[in-house]
Amino acid sequence: MRWLFPHTRGGAIGRFLLAAVIVVMFSAATTAVAGLLQIKQYVAYISLSKSIHNARVVIAHPGAPQTLLLIGSDHRAGEPFRYSNTDTMMLVRLDASSSTINVLSIPRDLKVLLPEGGVMATGKLNAAYSIGGDNLIIKTLQQQVFPGLKVNHIIDVNFGGFEAMVNAIGCVYTDVDRRYFHITGPGLENWSSIDIQPGYHRLCGADALSFVRFRHFDSDLVRNARQQDFLRWAKSQFSTSILLDKADQLLKLFGQHAQTDHDLHTTDGLLNLFNLVVFSAGHTVKQIKFPAYLQACGAGGQACYVISNSFQEQQAYTQFMTPTIPRASTSTSGGAKHGPSHHGPPPPAPVMTDHVDGSAQAHLLGTAGMPIYYPAKIANGSQYCVNGMCDSGPVEDSYPRAYRIQDERGHWHAAYRMTLVLNSLLGQYYGIQGMTWQNPPILNGPHQTQTVAGKQLLEYFNGPKMVLVAWRTPTGLYWVSNTLTSDLSNAQMVAIAASLTRG
């Protein structure tokens, strides 16, 4: 009998994130190697998990960079892999010489060749798991995607645990790009129910799991981006002291719901990894985009694949393996620059549209309990979402949305969200967020600031791409969120934020 995860097969994403949060916890645990007895206790917790038989890993020398393969699967220890699936695969690079933790998600639907009946046949990468488990995934990646790849550790996260893990760390403040809605019932699509409103708010347990595992009406690439964003938000939200206080609880959960290579079941192996992540404390998460595009589905049920080419794959792998060296800070007329610097000719002027619908959005929001600002300029080809237009959710106050948000201390603040769409089929939604809460976790550590049109803008990057631009007033905080796949250019992000106008 095949074992089923209670939230359906899509919960594999949640099980992956259990491992991802553990890596985040490791990276923050600057005092985790304070004593050998503590490490031995951690080994005891992790040894609750099963060891992966003949894991295809290379043991790293002490202090050397390490590459981890995180897998979300529904494999139960002791069962044959043929009864299992994996929906999530992610490479994580820890390097003491880098200022970032590099993360590269690998699409589950990537088109590869797999052994089938003694011959090689076209299939999706996630099918490698049911044929040959973790080791066939690594072998396929090494031979067909990333030549030269050496995996130092495998973390394969299994049943349950994600909801308890998220709740244990105090839930995660999440920047939800759009309305996510589906109710499962008789005569309806048989996939998990979800009901999450757009905007910045705190997701716990089941809601967090629903958000990160959602894949219907989204591409594999959008889902990967959502997973990585959730990891990045979690990483920026929790202090070392909070995570250390919960280390025993988190590692017990990990041991109950994961399988790892044998080296992580030893004191030397775990100490080697912990020593490395001590040097990664405070590092940001850098998402490396997998260079892929979607192959259209054909007639007659032909599989829909994610495809790429070897040259672009090698470029992504090189970027993943290359440590990020922090640049020296430089000054600008508008403030201190702390992030990516730009060389060569200036970027082209952003393609923008003057738009009057923003004032209509502000009118729909009413007072919202705070001053309303809307962008006078939006990206060319985009439009505001209105109820019933951007998704299949019920017709109610989602677009735009006025609501209240509770901070970490339990205080309530007014908030609103305007949602714009570039291409709903590709999951390209961006947002205008306002709130009276002046210091939410998402704004911890801006990469650079600059003054444009009299506004001091706080700018946040993921690699070279700007993912968020914020602006404070004495009575409110406002920001522009890029799409999950960062489809707006940096110039467009700045232009939208700079055009914010009082409604």
C-alpha cells in the first residue's frame, strides 16, 4: 500500500521546506559548536532519521565549501523507491568565503533521459526518484545537467513536520503576491484547498504549507521562485537567539521526518558542517535562476516539460558555485549605497505607462485607516486586478484589499494591497503594499538607498534583480514588490516607487 501524506502529494514541497528551514537554522546558529557534548546531542537527534544507503556523496575536507542537495519526497524509510515521488529538488552552496548562501532550485519537470526497461527514455527529472531514489537524481544531474557536480550531503525530507516546524519558529511573515483560492469538494478539482489573501501577513502551519506547495495554474518555475522567496523571508526574520532557543525542538522534528547520508549521522560529519555554517551566519540567501523555459503541452496528453540548454545550465552552475564577494560601499547623492553597483552605460529608460486607474483603486479602498498612495506610473502591459479578473477566487474585497496586520508584539496596524498583473498564465503579479507598521521583518537590511523624485527609496536585491523598493513617511510605509520571477526591471521598480502619489 502506498503511504499518502495527509495534505496530498503536493505536500512534498512542505517537506522540502522543513529541510530548508533546518539549513537556515544551521546558518544562524553561530554558537552551535560551543561544545562537543552539544554536537553529540545533535547527532543523536539527527540519527533518529534513516541513513540513505550508499549515498552518492563526496565527503568534504574540514572547512571546505559544501554543496547540499535538498529533496522533498513522499518516500517512507523501508519502502521501495518505486512507490515514491519527489516534487522539489534544490542545491544549496555553503562557502565561508562567500557573503551569501547560494540556492539553485531544479525544476521537477526538467526534460531528461532516464533508464526504463533497459533503455534510456525521455522523462521528467522527478521520475528519477521512483526509479533509483536520491542517487539516480544525483547521477542524472551530473551526467546531463551539471557536469562536475559533487554533492557533499543529501537531505531528503519525508512525511509531516512542516506545519509543526513553521509554528515552532513562530510562523513566517510572507509577501503574498495574489489571491490563492480553491475549495475541494464533490464535483470539484481534487487538489488541496487553499484560501490566502494578497498582501503582507503572517502565515502559520497549514496556510504556510498551502502557499509554498501551490502549483495549480502556476508553472514549475513560478513555484520554485515562491519556495525560494519563502526561504529568504524566513531567513531574514529570525534572530540567532530565537533559533538557538528552539534548536532541540527543530532538530527533533528533523530527525523524525528526514533521511540523510551517513556522514551526517557522525559527530565528525556534523561538526564539519556546523563549523562551516558558523561562517555563514548572517549571510543572505542568493537565489540562482535555473535557465529554463516551458515546452507547450501537445495534443493527446503529451507531457509538458521544462527545457534548457547545456551552455545556459553551465552558466547557472558556475554562478551557483562562485562565492559572492561583498563590494565596498559607495556614496550617492541620495544616500548610502550598500548593494549591487553598476558599471558601463546607464540602463535603458523603463517602459512605463501613465495610469489613472490607481486613483480608482484608492477610492475603492476608502480610508483604509491610513493615507493611501498609488503609483502614477505602472509597467507597460500591466493592469490592476479587480475582483473576478485575476483568478478564480470569490468576488470579494481582494483587489484592492484593505486589512489589518498584527506585528510580533501583538499590536495591530492598518494595511492595504493593490495587485497588478503582467501575465496571469505565467504567474506574473506585482504589488503595491501600504501599512502603518514601520519596521516589518521584510525590510531588515536594505541593500542600497537612493533619493528619486524627493523620495528616499530603500532597495532590496536578489542577486542583480531588484525584488522590493520601499519608502517611509511619518504616517506610513509603502513598497513595490516585484513578481515572483522578477519580471520587472530594476528601472521599472524604481520608477513605480518614485511615482507613488497620494490618493
